[in-house]
Amino acid sequence: MIKHLLKATMLGFATFSSIIVAAQDKLALPTLAHQEWSDAEIGAIFHFDMPTFKPNYNWRVYGSHPPASVFNPSKVNTDQWIAAAKAGGAKYAVLVAKHGSGFSLWPTAAHAYSVKNSPWKSGKGDLVKDFVESCKKYGVRPGIYASASTNGYLWVDNPGVVQKGGPVDQKTYNKIVIQQLTELWTNYGKLFEIWFDGGVIPVSEGGPDVAALLKKLQPDAVVFQGPASAKNLIRWIGNEDGLAPYPNWSTTNGIDATKGFKENDFSGVPGGKIWCPGETDFPLRTGGSGLMTLRT
């Protein structure tokens, strides 16, 4: 009797297992990176750019960018940033290494508009390096935001298109994007999350091949608004007020190649083909330089 029961149980388990495998073939499932990101629950993003020093600066007024000498913080302390984020429950932190102004918080070799030509630390500073080291010191996973879609210094606007009259052509800008992302994804170790913000022009439409670079250099990072062919994708939920649509599904049926999210699909789709959960960000203060990010 015991032997028969055992056989029956094993047969039943085998049948059940085959049903699970069949279901998995049809369902979008999270990657390990997605699971670790979900477990992290809360993150912080730090935005420290030219508007911090010139609040009225509008990077879309091309040619009006402040000189690199304007960037000269006297009391910046990335240890304090990360300690505060961790005290607030953040398990990961993202630094905006380059936003719309085009000013780079690391000494990039791609162009002159960076910390290497500022008086801060006599041009020897590297805020990305300081940030990542602080993350490691406090056990917070580091991430980097580097928008490929905008760059006021080089006259570039969403989704990475060089505007008429700019100092570089599209081909040159694409090379700059690849060079800067290579620097960021090579020189600072493994990253937990990568923010694109604003999407990326597909190669088929004349954009840089960032998907291939991502796969080569940072394959395990979760990717916010990245190229449609990337894995570990997460999506924007349509606002920066911390208000995710309800209900909100972790799957969707399509990712817009240039925006990194599908318009009017902020709620996701139940049973969608792609696992791409939403990340909900909100400012600690309006007009400030910090955002907290929460998952839906």
C-alpha cells in the first residue's frame, strides 16, 4: 500500500510539474534582477546639476549653459546623502550623473563640460566615484542615471535628437553617448539600476546601440525606460507625484523604442507578454534636487 501511494504521489507531482512548465512557457516572468529590485522596495535618486547653482537655468535655451566653473560645491558629502537615504529605508540609490544640462559629474573624456573643468577639488573631483564608494560603505546598492535623450550643452532633445544649429551632428553625438555610457558602466563597478529617462533612439532609426553595450557591460542591472530590446526593464508610471494608476500590473504588451514606455499603458496589462513593472518616483520637495522612488 505504501509503495502504491508513493507512486501515485510521484505521478501526481510529475503531472502538476508539467502543468507549471507549460504555464511558464506562456507567462511573462520576472528575472532574478527584477526579483531583487522588488525586494529592495525603496530607493533614492539624487539630482545635483547646474540648476542647483543656477535655479533659473533652462537647458533648452541652447547656448545659454552656465560655464563649468559654476559647479563648485563647498560642503558636498556623499556619505551624508547615503546615510540619510539608508535611514529612510532605501536599499538602493541612483545618482544623476548627467541630466538635461549635459554637465557631467565625472571627468568624462567625451567633452569639456564636466567636473574636470570646474574649480571643485581643483578639477580632480569625481562625484560618481564618491557616490558609489559611499553606497558601498553603507551597504546601499548603487545606480546611475545618465540621460542619452537630452543634452543642452550639445543641443540635444528627446529622444536624443541633435537640434538644428548644434555643435555636433547626430553621428558624433551617438559616439559621445557610447563613450560616456562605457565610462559609467565600466569604471564604477556593478550597478543595481540604470536610468535612461526619455528613452533612446533605436539603431534602426539612427541612434546609438546602447542595448548591445548594456548587455556587454551591465547585464544584471534593472533598466528604467531603456531600449526595448534590453532585459530587466522597468517602466515609468506617468507622473513624478508618487501616484501609480490602480490597478497596476507588472506586465505589458509592448515597450516604445524611443520613450522606454508605451503611451497610455501606465497601468500595465494583465497577462502581458513582457515583465516590466512600474517604478513610482516622487520629489522630497518641489524644485529640489532629490527624489525618492517607490515600487507600485
